[in-house]
Amino acid sequence: MDALQIIHWLAGFVVLAEALNKAERTCPLAVGLSAHERLLAWLKAVAWFFLALGAAGAVAAPVLLAMGVPSGATHLLRLERPTLAETAVLFGFAVLIVRTRVKEG
């Protein structure tokens, strides 16, 4: 693994952990929410779900490659080295998450 792959995997791990944490605490079906609050809660839940899904792919891909799973074996997961753009986006999210955690103390 080169540095780009390691950064991509670590950033994916941070984003996955935060996304699962936030998704668990999002309650779009809570009693007493107004229509606007419910819509916002659903949008937040959907956003965290897709961030978790993408980050899980970033974490799982190198493991599956190391296990010998061929790249064409999956239709939904591209088992290749991450691009600089993918790594930059995921790393940016990870930095924002860590910044927020440090700010909160």
C-alpha cells in the first residue's frame, strides 16, 4: 500500500465511524416533530447513510483486494486503487470531523 491508499483507508475509517454514530442518533420518526423538522431529520439520515456507505467501500476495498477477490467480482464496489480526487474528498470530510471533535473538547 502506498501513502495515498493508507490515507484513503484511514479517512474512510474516520468517516465511517462518525457516520454510523450520527446515523444512530438521527430520529426522523420521533414523535412530536413538525413537518419541517421531520424533513430535515430524514435528509440528515439519508446523508449520513450515504457517507457511511461510501466510507465502508473505502475501508472494505483494500481488504477484499488483499483476500484475492477479483476486481470484476462486484458490481457495486470498484476494487482499485483510490484516485487523488476520491482521497481528497474523503480526507476533507475526515479532517472536518476531527476538527469538530477537537473543538467540542
